Amino acid sequence: MNLIVELRNRARHVVGPMLGVSAVVYFAYHAVNGDRGLMAWLEWKDRVAAAEAAAETIGLQRQKIEGGVRLLHPESLDPDLLEERARIMLNYAYEGDIVILNPGTEPQKPGPKDERRSIR
């Protein structure tokens, strides 16, 4: 019987500190590995940096597109540049134009009605 009483007396002195140490270990673990812990913070920091880089890239693309749209306004449209692009894109040429084919590319075979068209 004395042994059981002695164990109870000693357990009273050990249980309190063990609960305290357990609580500290629990909170320390979650401070590092929890949903809002140090590791999660580092992961979010990397994700934010990647998102900011993507936003900067998209911003540059947007500025380039806005510049192109600005050039399409009638006040800023260059008629010579418009005619040159239209001739290239639509495959048009004037009757007196000389067409020089690039020797590095394979010539396109014109169809029955796919010959160079005249702009008149």
C-alpha cells in the first residue's frame, strides 16, 4: 500500500510539468508546420512572388497591346503603313510591281485564280 501512496504523491509533482511541456511542444509544432505556421508562410511568400512576376509580365503585354490599339485610331493611322500591311496580308500588288521571291523559301504554287491580284 505504501508503494501506491508514494506513486500518487510523486505523480502529482510530475503531471503538471508534463502537461506544460506537452502544450509547449504542441504549439511549437503548429507554429512551424501548421496551416498558418512558418512553412506555410514561406510557401505563400513564394506564391506571392510568382504572382507578382506574372502580373508584371501581363502588364507589359497589356501595354504592348494598348500601344497597338492606340495606333489603330484614325488620328494616328499612317496611310502608307496601312497600305503596305494590306498588300502583304492580302497578297495584292500593282500591275507594274516586280515581285522578288526569297530563294530560301519554297515558292507557292498559284491556283487557277490565285495569281497576284491587282489593286485597281
